Amino acid sequence: MVGEGFFVPGQSSHHFSEQTLAGNLGAFESAGLNVVTLIRSNVDDFDTYSSIKATSLLDWLDANPADPDAEDVRGWRREAVDEIAAVHFGWALIAGRKA
């Protein structure tokens, strides 16, 4: 199972301009997996996910300020916060099983 963003015409920021839901599904099947479930999120679902991610990363940074990976984690947190403010794009969970 993967969670992946995708471009929605008229709604998406440039971040996902090359990534479509059909392309994501095609990549899944090209990897030898039959798509068995697709669950698309709505804007509120994705905002909740991004908010939890940003808070979890902040908690990790508070507990590990001198960790060698802290700078990377700060960048990931900034991306999570930016996602909350971004123009909406689609996001879906895709589940598959071996063909």
C-alpha cells in the first residue's frame, strides 16, 4: 500500500504537474501489482495528515536537536507545512497484490 499525490486539473500546484492518478496506477501495475483498492482523500483528510506529520516531525526535532539527521528532518517539516498551505492536489491510498 502506498499513499501518493497526483495532479488535479484546475486545482493543483506545480508540485504534482507531471504526476497523474492514472500514471500512479500504471506504475503500480508495471511493478507487477494488481490494484485492488483505491481510496482518494478529500482536502480535510489531507490537511489532517499533513498537520499530524508536521507535528510529529517537530516533536522529533525537540527530542533530538543535535541528531545528524536534524537538518533533513527540518526540511521535511517545512515541506509538510508547505503542503498544508499549497493549492490542493489529489492524494490517494493505493493497495495492490502480486499479479
